[in-house]
Amino acid sequence: MSYQIEQLSVTPRVLYRVRLGPRHRPTGGTRHVVAGQPMPPPSELRIVEYEAGGGFYLFYCNDEGRELTDTLHGSVDEAMAQAEFEFGVRRSEWSVGA
């Protein structure tokens, strides 16, 4: 028996974003590994939500805006707390949306 799985194109909705600057140094509290190598520091963080729900993702993006990795959180507040823990991002620094 053979099954064909339809690939869906799903674009997350960006709720908040912050561009990381010189004061947003990694705290060392979390270590991300991508393809077996330490992930380079991101240039931007985004908090996104998919239409199907299931939580809020903190996207770690490079200079080109490509996602390097992500973490899943139960609320926007938890995602913002993670960004503060990892990079010292204050809640007041986040911009709304796209």
C-alpha cells in the first residue's frame, strides 16, 4: 500500500519582532546547535503563530531574514521571557507585526 502526503504551504503570522543590536549579546544561558554546529548569533528574533495554533514560536533569524532555528512556547509572554533570558531583550523593545 502506498500513500501520498500532500505538502501544505503554511506561512506563520508574525506577531512581534526585534532586531538585535550590540547590547543584545548572547548570555550563554542557552546553546543552539544546527546541523551539529553551534548556531551563529541571530540578527533578529520573531514571535510567530501558525493558523492551526498550538503555541507561539520564537524564530531566530539571520541577516537575510531566514530562520536558523526556533523554540516553542505556550504564550507570547513565555517567548518574550526566553528572548530576555538569552539576549537581554526588554519587552519594550519588541515591535508589533510584519
